[in-house]
Amino acid sequence: MSAIADTDLTDTRPLNRSDAKTLILSALGGALEFYDFVIFAYFAKTLGHLFFPPGTSDWVAQLQAFSIFAVGYLARPLGGLVMAHFGDRVGRKRMFTLSVFLMAVPTLIIGVLPTYASIGVLAPVLLTMLRVVQGIAIGGEVPGAWVFVAEHVPRHRVGLACASLSAGLTVGILIGSLVAAGMNARMSPAEMLDHGWRIAFLLGGVFGFFAVYLRRWLSETPVFARMRERKELTTELPAWVVLRDHLPSVLLSMVVTWVLTAAIVVVILMTPTLMQTAFHVAPSRAFTAGSLAALALCIGCVLGGLLVDWQGKARAMLLASVGLAVSTYALYMDLKAGGTNLFVLYALAGLFAGVAGIVPAVLVAAFPPAIRFSGISLSYNIAYAICGAATPVLVGYLAKTAGGLGPAHYVGLVALIGVGSAVYMMRARSRG
């Protein structure tokens, strides 16, 4: 079940210097932008106390902040559909640059935003609005980035190209984790509440504008340029064509995206905070472990992409999904027993969260070039809006009520669905 035509990408040539430049610049820019989006999660506990009424308990403050974090996911489909529409009609590169600019501005503003103590209820309202803009930006960034790198490389290296971009995005998570760990280690809780958290967001604004500069050096994808030259661009509304002609691909893409959300949102982004509130792990230890997991995730993404190019996307999805479930249960059971093996087990869970490097290859293969950006954006962003928005609140509640193992139960269930998607792809390939 693949929508990549034989003439879509060059099949036989090796990766060249131009390909390497595109992959490196795209991954670096993506890392800087994704830092802006995820840094919110690492400071959720602090933001919860600063932007809501004083006296709120740790658990309620965390849940309120995670709710605002989730709002960013709800806004993703809007940004994704608009940017994908123009990405399929006027070019991939323009939208690729616009998305990073839209991320940098609100991140910078959050860094100087007055708190509840200064402006009352207006503080969480403004924070939510800025989070919406971030969601719009990331909704166009991630699908556009995968399309951009996939259409620059030979077809037999699409797995590695998408995985390298995903690894770049996860480097953004790693940078966020390192910043959070370093600041918690060097600043007192009072200093973090006073001004430390602002440094993290101001730094993100600077990162974002540097990413805008980097993308000046990228060129339009050969696939889009060829379609424009041959007048093969769709004249219909791309999103309508996707829904009318490619609904099975949309459903498959949404399912595998759900697996990606469980790996990134729960295992990587939420777990360092849940360690503190559910298992009473010290912040510095929790964020150091989170940094190791984020580093392992970067490696896991690249390994996942290589596995796609070697064994195919279905087998790669199967292996990663099983590994994600087993490693997450091992991590949370160890945390419940005292966290003796925290660093090793969290790194292992981070490695299997590298399923995030496999999913984009599935999405890219699911749609033909003329509506690829819109197909991926529609599927990925709607799935992320539903699952990504519900997951922080649901998992935060499960962590409080299910004996500490609630997050692992959730990841295990979603990973089982990932296994089902892999079996479906295997059967579709054998039929096709």
C-alpha cells in the first residue's frame, strides 16, 4: 500500500553533498523550532503555579498547565491544513520557512508575559492564546518538513531522510530537557519561579529566529519543481481530494500517528514531570534521566529510519511498537519500586520511542506527490489534535488514580494498536 510512484523520486543514485546539506539544515532548523514547542511541558509545574490562582495544589496546578499545553495540539489542524494547501499549490519551501517564524514570535512573548499575580485571569488567557499560535505553527512544520526532506532524496533513502528530520525534532526535545535539567540543578525553586523559567522561553525565541535564517539556504524540492514544470499540480482543493480518494490512507496514517503521540507525549515529554509528582523523584534527577531518554530517542529515530530502508516500514513498525510497550512498563514498574534502574530503563524506553522515526515513512508513502502535503497534514494533525490534546489530561489523571502505572497502561494499549497497523500493512502488501 504505497502511493509513491516510480517516477516520484530518483531510485538509484546515492545520497550526495546537496542531499546532506538539505537534511542537516532541515534537521537543525526543526530542532530549534521544536524546542520552542516542547519547552512548555518541562516547565508545566512552574507555569501552573504562576499562571493560576495561588494556593493551588501541585497536582491541580500541573493538570491546569498540561491542559494549556494540550491546547497547542487542538490548534494544529488549522495551521496544518492552511499551510498544506499552499504547500501543495505554491511550494514546499515557503511554508517551511513561515512555520518556524510563527513559532518564534509567541515563544519570545511567553518569556516576557505577566503572571497571575500581576494581571489576574488575563494571564492564563494570554498564555493559552500564544499556545494556540504555537500549535498553528507546528501543525504546518512537521508534515511539511517530512515532505520536504523525502522529496529531496532518492526513494530508497526516504526512511533515513524522514528519520533524520525526526531525530532533529527530537534534538529539540533534548535541548529542552538539558535546559530544564541545567536550570533546576543551578537555581533554587524560588529563583525558577521568579525568573528562571523566562530564560528558557527567551532562549527559544532566539533559537526560532536563527532557524528562520538557516532556511534561507534551502531550495524547493525537485519533486514539486518537476510537478510545477509539467503542470501536474492539483487544481482541486487538495484536502477534498485526500478525503475523496485516499480515505484508507488517512485512517492508517491517523492510527500510526497515535502511536507516535504516545511515544513522544507520554514517554518523553510528560514522564520527567510525572516522576516528580507521582513518584517523588527529585527534579534534577528526573530531568537528567529525561535528557538521557531524549538522547536515546534521537538515536532510536535514526535506527528506525535505517530499519525502514532495510526491512520495510511494516516490520519496522512491528518491532518498535512491541519494544515501546515492554520498555515503558519496565520503566514505570521500576519507578514504582523506587527507581533504582531509572537511567538505564528510561534510556531504553527512549530508544524504542524511536518509533517516531518510522511513522513519517509510513505517512509519506501513503499519498501521491500532488496532494502529499495535505494528506499527511490532514491525517497527522487531526490525529495529534485528538490524541495529543486528550493524552496529557488523561495520563495526568491516570498517574494519580491508577497506582502510578496508568501512563504505562496507556502506552501499552496504543503500542498494541501499532502492532495491528503493522499487520495491516503486511497484509496489504501481500495482496497488492
